[in-house]
Amino acid sequence: MRVGPKYKICRRLGDPVFGKCQTGKFAISDQKKKMTGRRPRPRSEYGTQLLEKQKVRYTYGLTERALSNYVSKAQGRTGVSPVASLFTTLESRLDNVVFRLGFANTRAFARQLVSHGHILVNGTHLTIPSHQIRKGDVISIRTQSRVKPVFATVGEKLKEYNPPKWLALDLTQYQGTVLDTPGTDEQTGTVNLNEIIGFYSRV
């Protein structure tokens, strides 16, 4: 998914949806913009829902079509709320799991690692970032890839990293195991999935 100027998008959304925006440099720049800029106008309900939709698209690196399909499937499932279903689907993407395990600093980088064949799922190459990971799956960095420069500092970083409780990390094997289904109680960030469900319910 191609995006425009990342600083500009983060300011418009009011959320650091890109790794580039999660820095002190951006925080200082954003604060200066707020001090010199105009006071934002109150948003309509539709405007708020549209904003939340864009946040989740950029956060997970989704196309409009992909997000629409995820929401449609979430609304069609029985026995679970659409919000919980949507969150599980988003968090269970292979690129997101690679990111959550600490193998990549951003989801965009995690997507590249998957696409370039550096990641194994249950010992098998998978190059589809959107692949849905299930409970019991084992995600690992390919042995031949561990010596590459992109993974040079991963080992040290992982020593101080704690993944979400639905994932177990094995530092010695550069692999992680999915222990459970990701639940909304572990949702981080400022994305409001209720607003996203509302947006697609009205279009």
C-alpha cells in the first residue's frame, strides 16, 4: 500500500500510525505545528468514523478493500461481537505477529520480512503477510536469514522485549508460539474499532 508524506498523515489523523512518527523529533515538530496552527473544527459523527477507519488502515498497512472485507466477515460471524472479531483478525495477520514478537520494529518492516521469505510458519515458508495465524502456530526467523544484517541486533533487543501474553517468545530459537487468540483486552493505541464498524454499517 503506497502512502503519502508520513508526518503529514500522522498530524491529520492525530495518531503516530507510522514508526517514523513515534519519535521525539516528530513529537517536537507536531507540538510546534499545534501551537502555530488553527484550532481544529469539531468533527461530525461521519468524520470521526472516517478518521478511525484511516487510522486502522495505516496502522496495519491495509488497502480499503482489505479492511472492508475484514469488517464484512466480522459482522457476519455469530457468537462473537464484530469488534472482537475484527480485532482478532487484524492482530492475527502474519506481518502483525512478526511485529508483535519483536522481530521487526514496524509492521511495514515485518511485511517486508515476510514477503522476502525470511519468516517460517510451522517450519514452512510463507510469503503472504495477510496469512491468518492460529493458536499453536510457531513463527520463526529462517536459520539462513539470522546472519543477515537486518537481524544483526534482533537478539539483543529481544532480551528486553516482552510480547503480548497471547504469544510466547523463545530467544534461543528466534521463534514465537501463538498461545491464544488475541483479545481486545490487549488492544493498544487509540484506534476505536466501534467507530469503524459504524462507518461500514452506514456505507
